[in-house]
Amino acid sequence: MPARLVTIPISHYCEKARWALDRAGVDYVEQPHLQLIHIFAARRAGGGRTVPVFVTGEGVVLAESSAILRWSDTHVEPQRRLYPEGDLGAQAAALEASLDQGFGPDGRLWMYHQTLPVVHDLGRWATAGIPRWERGFFRMGGPAIEMSLRRYLGVDAPASEAALKRVDDVFDDIAERLSDGRRFLLGDRFTAADLTFAALAAPMLLPAGYGSPLPPPEAMPESAAREVRRLRMHPAGVFADRLYAEERVRLATVA
């Protein structure tokens, strides 16, 4: 049985997992689902309430993006691993965990606040690749989906404003790390920290190299488009864009 990756296609945590699997040349099938419906798909695959959930060809279930990165590392040669041996690998894991716990949720919360009021206008991107019946549910259940996601994720205007401020702080921290001319966050080697930052920055940057179609800034509400354009010009945004151009490859089959 082929390996499979259960996703919300636009999810930045799912992009993080896709990127690592594609980089390792792993043969897998992506099974994308709509928000909320993803919970049932994740549990059916052996995970919990969140995606990504990766099921290996041998039936091993990995229900965290970091675990999927670790597994992917066993399929590349040592010099290309996302977690190098020794202190560099430990630093990569620590920075990855920090970004996962703060930066990722903050970017998601901000973007949902911007897009939920106009989610039907973004349907071609929000439903890319999902089963036909889920697309029908999306068209019919818009207000209920918005209400549920706002409650589930704590999305409101004050929380969104605070989240964007924390995102700005992370972008500034990333730029400071790069200010000495290094190519990557921890020196001259691409690690899990770089991959995680670029993947989790996607809600603010809408990068062209993303593993699922994303709307261009002009399709977004103007308040969101303005922030996307601003952060794209930030040194950390330029860095993320370079990582997509130089390090991102796509190999997955979508079910």
C-alpha cells in the first residue's frame, strides 16, 4: 500500500510535511480535506484531531509535522539531513519547536481573521484538490464553517492584531539572524529550522512555490494584501521566497 498524507491542502503545517517528504523523494499520495472534516479523516487514519497525518507504506502513523520531518530524514543521505548530527541538529530542532508553537498558530489566526468573511470568494484555493462532496459542503455551509473555525481557533480582531505583532517580531528575529550574511538560519546548511520558517510563513507571504494553490495578494481583502506585500519585502520574507525557489520540490500525487 502506498504511503499517504492526510492534509488540509492550504495548511502551512501540512506544507511543512509535504516539503520534507518531497525533498526526501518519498512516494506518497496526498489525501486533502476541508477544515473541520479533516478531523474525521485524521482519526480514520489513526491520528488525533489535527493534520498532517502521515501513514507509511508499512502502516506506521505519524501525526505531527516534526515527526514526519524526522521520518523523512531517514530517507536522505547524512549530508542532506534536516537534523544534522551534534549541536547543529539540536539547534535546528529547538528553533523548529519554537516556530511551531508560536509563529505557526499566530500566522494561521491572522490569516483566518482576514479571510473568513470572504471565504467564498476564495473557494477555488480553499477547496483545491478536496473531494467533490466536500466542495459542496463548503458552498452550503459557509456561515457555519466560519463560526466553528472562529470558536475553535479563537479568531477575533484583537487576537488577530496581537498575532500579527508577534509575527512581525519573528520576522525581525529571522532578519537579525541573517544580518551577518549567512545563507541559512543556522549557518551554511539548510535545516529543519529553515524549512519550518518558510512553510509557516506562507499565510503571510502566499508564496508561488507552495505545495497547494494559494490566492495572489490581489484576490485578498486589501487589508490582508497590504500586509502580504509589506512582509514579502521584509528581509525575512525575501529569505523565505529564496528557500521556496531554491529548496522546494513537489513530487506528491493527490488522491
